[in-house]
Amino acid sequence: MNRKAVVMVFFMLFLLPFVPEANANSCFELKDDVARLQCYDEKAKAESAAPQAADIAQRGSKPCFLDEDDDGRLACYVQQQGAAEHECIRKKDANVILDCFDGLAGRASVDDRFVLLPKPSESRVMIKSDAKPITVMGEFDAKPAELSIARRDGEHFVDAKVALVWQRSMSQEWSWFGAGAWTRTDKASGRKDARGMETGLQWTRQNDSVKEGWWHVVTGSVSHEKNIADDSDATGLGLIWEFGRPSWLSGRWEFVPVLGLQSERGEKGGNDYDVSTAYAIGGASWKRSDTVELFLTGGYLDDFDVSSGVIERDGDFGSIGLKYLLYDKAEKPALKPEIRLVRYFGVNPLDPDAPVNETRLTLGVLFDSIRSGK
């Protein structure tokens, strides 16, 4: 096995046991406004069981949780946050004030790019271009279902990608998912008409406050794809680890690192093949405005175990693109249309259908909705 692949595997396995334990009862994870407000109250009561004189002086004559008025209590909470006091207290509607306080507590500090697991008894339905659930809404895992015009090696072609993903939460940290996907590419040099299925588990861990500490999302899956255009098929196993700090996902600049392992076994052209790959990816985006984003990815992959006759890959890859959103992010709609223009360099293991030197103009639609399981 290649030394770089061995180092990457041990690095991932070594760090996981030392990830700080998350609090499964984080207030900002609660979807219901009333339950979330009660959670804030309980936290405030616990913290104020024996208040210090300095705390009383800072809060006024009584702790915030004793204020029976929702607006007043929320304003008191916001006042404790300091710098953002004026932004929230000026808002008159109680629901808006609550949303503002949630933002200060971390719920909106990373905009809509940090996605929490649905609560137990809830499920999540997504329509996108690949068969994995969304974790961090970056270039890796939130690509919409797409219809594209592309140019590769001097050849123009059209393709379409769509996947239906269903995710069910088992706890605040664990969920499982299942998906079905379809890809169609019409090229003079080779046609693809593939149907695929994928299922797996996803584990999410984060600190009680999204504003501090580290977050981690690990996704393990098994997949199968059949290309009826050339009668080839492939079965794969994958492990993806996304991690970072909340400060990397706030503001105009955002950054997400990913480490992964992937093993694929299949048959193509009458020949069996077996490939195992390790990779590392870094993705960044810059929000020029509420509707325009510039994003780029860069990474390295190594096929550390390949069967005879298979070309071994070992090198860099990346992409750069511009995204124009056709919806208002502030409304957080379930249906999110957009237009993308992307230039790819090299073979990204998370997007193997976009190989070396390809330019792609895409009309995409992402659907993401959490539904009650009751």
C-alpha cells in the first residue's frame, strides 16, 4: 500500500477517538420555537443557580429567565451577547427577535451552510445530483440536480444528473439514508445511461455552541451502479470525513476540508477491475453578494491498490466556478434553483464524471425538506 495512503488512513482513525464529546441537547438543534425557548430558560436557570454579584450587576436586578415576557426575556438574552444587542432589540416581532437570538446562540452564525440532523422521528428528503445526504452546503455535497452543457477535449455534449435521497434520524448524532440516482450523458465518443442505488450511515458531532469548537460529519456508504449503455456495473464502499470550525463557515469566506477512502469493484468491457483510493479535498467559497458566489476546490488523490490492467491515478485535481442563485436565501426555501459555470481540472473522486479539462454550464435545482415522521 502506498505510504501516503497509509498515513491518511491512520490519521483519520487516530483523531476520531479524541473528538470532544458533543452535547446532544443543544438548544439550537431544536426546531420548535417553544421547545427551543424553554431550553434556553433551563440553561439560564442552571447557570444562575448561585449567581455571582458580577453576573447580577451585568444582567440587572433579576436573571433573564425570571422575565415572564417573551420579548423582554429574549432581549435580556441578547443583551448578554454584547455587540449584537442593537441589531436584535430593535426588532419588534417576537419571532424575529427569537430568530435573532438563535443567530447569536450559533443557529444562524453559519448561515444555511451548516445543516443539523433532523430530530428523531423526523426524516429529510433531498433531490440533488448525487446519492449522499447534505452535511455542509459546500461544493462537495449540495450539488443540485442538474442539466448541463459541457465541453471536454474539444467535444460538446449534454448530460443530466438527478438523485432522490431520503435520510432518517435515529438520534441527535446518528442517521441512515437511502438513495436512487440516474445519470445520462450523450456523447459521440461514449454514451452513459446509469442507474444507481446507495445506502449508508451518517454520524454528526459538534459542540454545544456552534460558535466554538469543532464539528465533524462522517458518512459511510455502500453503492451499486449499472450503466445500461455499455452493460458495465460497479459496487463501491466509501468513507468521507468532513470537519472544521464554525468560524470557517461564517462571513463571506467559507472553507471545508474533507478526507476520504473509496473502494470500487466492477466489470467493464468484459474485464473485472478493483480500485481503492484515498483522497484529501479543500473547498472554499466567497459570497460576492446574496445571489453570487465564487467557489473553488483543490485536492489530491492516490489509487493505492489497483488490479492488473487498471491505470493507477496519483495527482492533483480541482475546480473553479461561479454560482448565481435564483432564490432568496433569507427565505430558506425548500426548492433552490441556481445557475453554475464550472471549470474542472483532474478527476475528483466525489465527482468522477467530470474529468480532466472540462467546462460545464449547469442549470440546477436543489430540493431539501425536513418532514415529521409522526
